[in-house]
Amino acid sequence: MSSKSIVSITDYSKDQILSILDSAATFEANPNQTLLNGKVAATLFFEPSTRTRLSFETAVNRLGGRVIGFSDASTSSSVKGETLNDTIKMVSNYADIIIMRHHLEGAARYASEVTSVPIINAGDGSNQHPSQTILDLYSIRKTQGRLDNIKIAMVGDLKYGRTVHSLLIALNHFSPQFYFIAPDELRMPEEYKIICDEKGIPYEEQTEFDTDIINEVDILYMTRVQKERFTDQMEYEKVKNVYTLRNKMLEQSKDNLRILHPLPRVNEIDMDVDANPKAYYFEQARNGLYARQAMICNALGLI
Amino acid sequence: MENNEKELQVKALKNGTVIDHIPSDILFKVVSLLQLDSVKNQITIGNNLTSKRMGKKGIIKISDRYYEEEEISRIALIAPDAKINIIRNFEVIEKKVLSLPDSFTGIVKCPNPKCITNNEPMKTKFEVIKKNPVVLRCPYCEREIQQEDIQLL
Ligand SMILES: [Zn+2]
């Protein structure tokens, strides 16, 4: 296998997704390996994200690799006006793989064009964050025993939430049934509904977050409803508690229902849900480690 | 009467290229797309002319100038229904149908201010998703751009 960059979930076929998920399962069974012995990974976080960086760095360390990099652009040369092209070419002299997060959309795609070192996109603005999608898929498959024919409700900010957009694209390989639940201001954009229409994927859309839908689905994918997304603050105050999941709403839900959330949460999942065995968001985050181990090894052509 | 006028419009050019059936509101966009402001050839521009099919239309005639396929096909980005006539010795010797390539570099600006292409010294690049009306996709920020939102560089 040859090395290749992982920039966007849209670049991946169904088979490629399944093969990454299969290798993530082998890392879950045995997370400490020596596959990256003698290898150096650079984590370039032009935009800080402690959570994502720690997960990637743990993935490298548990496979025996070493890490160089920076966690904040203010400590890097880009504040001195260095172009992304120059930073990437410089780091390419030192590292076997580059894991990068950048506030500009398309930064990882461009980086992958100016170097032969494989790039893993750890988030480019509001565009793509493929490791989140892989860990979401992994969590769904692990908890449901399959990816095909999943009924999934996406709740909260469906307009700006890149995780739900990427998950929608990836799940469309597996004949899902979607329920989009969002306030009017944060509805699922037309372009994603058109993608579903073209593939004949059924979806329902509504503003009320009620138990009818919760009782129907296999996966409840919650997202943050952020204050700054609202032009009208009154509107935010009105909706912020409407899209909060509480334990009593889960009483009649299916046994196999699991609740996912990309974290960090604010108040969209009440703390009283945490003790419910259907709450899966903390395990979901741990799955990110195995997903990232699989993606790093895949990018390096090691698996 | 209209026929005579039409003939006159075309015949007035001895040798060169005629771009006809340009929607009036984007005529000057076509002028800048072809960078006609820096061309030394004789150029005749007509706008808001009556057209049976379009209501109003624009026309550009450029003397002694023939375009490469790639150069002229750019017009399809903003005016996919424009017609190109190649004139030699007052005769239309070729009618070109505009057709966009599947992808191209430069020419257009990505409208997303947060796109890397607007923040790094680099060339833009686009995939042509649909040809008429035009829909482009920036492979960097992955946004789709509709024909009416296309901005030229
Ligand atoms: Zn762009």
C-alpha cells in the first residue's frame, strides 16, 4: 500500500471507509503496538484544539511514534507571515506524516498538493474533520452491530454543524433513514437534502424535538446549539432548552438506542442522561483514538 | 428589416470573431473576461439590441482576432448560451458551440472569504458540476458556486 493524504470524507468510497473501520477495531483490541517505531508525526495546529490534538498525539504515541509540532499558531512562524506552502515544505523535511488543523477551509487539501508527505486533516475551518466522521461511524457500527439501514435523528445545529454534514455524506453509503430536528434558523441546508434526494435516501424534517422520534430511532446524534449562530438573541433564548435531551425523554426508547455527541457539550444533554446506559458520548470520544490510529496507519500505507 | 440588420451586424466585420446572444446585463463581464480593454484590435460592442429570443441582447465583434478553444470557452462560465461566429472575408466560416471543460484553473475567484485560495498566494481551481446553468465546485473549501455568483479574477 502506498501513502496518501486523508483530507475529506467525500474522497472515500464505501469500501475504503469499511477498511478503515476494520483496522480501527484491531487497534481497539490491541491499542499498543510498534507500527510507528522510528517514525515522526508532526501535529500542526494553526488553530488550537486540545481535545483533537491530544487524541492524535496519543494515537501516535501508543503506536511507538514520536511527535513534533505546535499547538497554537501564535507560537509558529505563520504569525510572522510565512505562507502555508512554506511551513508545510519546511516541516516535510522532518516528518513522515503531517496532522494539521487550520482555520481556513481547504488548507489541508492545499497542503496535500505541495508536499509528498501524507497529510491528515484534523479540521479545516467549518469544512471537513474526517477523523470525527470515522469515529462516529465506528461508534454506530460498534453499538448497532451494523451500519446498514440505521435510523438516525440529528438534533440541534444542522446548518453550521460540519460533523452532521460529513456524517450524512458518509452514512449515505449505507441506506440510512434520517430525521432532521432543528430550529428554523439552523435547518439542514438544501444541498444536503438534495444529496439525499438524488440517492433516494428518506428523511423527515421537523422543529419539535419530541419522544415520537426518539422512540423510533437507533441513534440520536446531538449537537451544540451555539448562541453566536443566532442573529436574534431572543430566538436563542427560546430554543436553547427545547433541544435539550433529558433522561425522562428516553423512557420509551428502543433498547439499542445510543446517544452520540461530538463533545464538548454545553446544555443540549442534561447531566441526568449520563448514567443512562444509552448515553454513549464518552465512549464515542475514546473510539476516536482507535479511529485515528487506523487513519494514521492507512495514510502511511502501513495497513 | 430585422434580417437586414442582422446581416449588417455580421457583415460589417471582414475578418475576426463575433460573440452574439450575450445577455445584456453581463455584456461588460464578457468584455473583461476576454480582457478586451487591453486589446489593440478594432472592437465593436452593441448592447440592448432587440432580440426575438432574448428580448435584449449584446454583441461583440473583434476584428482580426481568433481565439483558442480554451480561451473562448471561458465565456460559457457566465453566458453559456452565447454564440460564437468566426468570420473570414465577410463570411461566417464556423459557428462554435461553447462548452466548458470538466475542470479549470484560475479565471474565477472562490466567493468564500475563508477559503484558503483567498488567503494564500496560489491559483484557484474549479470542477464544473453543471454546464447550463453553470455550477462550479471549489475543491479546496468544497463549496458550490452558482452561475450568478461567479466572480472573475
Ligand atoms: Zn473555495
